Amino acid sequence: MQTEHFSQKINFADKCYLTFSTVISTLFGLVLPFSILIIFDRVLPNQAKDTLFLLFAI
């Protein structure tokens, strides 16, 4: 019971697009944890309000 959708082969351009979108979505997923880590490690102990405003502006 093969359908036409599953029997098509993935070409090189589709593989590149899939790899690129996977990398980009992974990087976007890591932005929030790293920004929270920077806030807790660098900003809060030093009470650096300017750095905190800059991080939220980005």
C-alpha cells in the first residue's frame, strides 16, 4: 500500500533545506536558555541594569 507521497525521493535541494531549517530552529530554541544564563550569571550579581536593557532590546 504505497502512496505517491511516500514513494517520492528527496532530492539534494530538499535535504539542504531540511538541514538548514533544523539548524536554524535549534539555534532559536537555544536563545532563551542562553539569555537566561547570561542574566543570572552576569547581570543580576553585578546589578548591571544597562546590560539588562540591552539584552531585552536585542
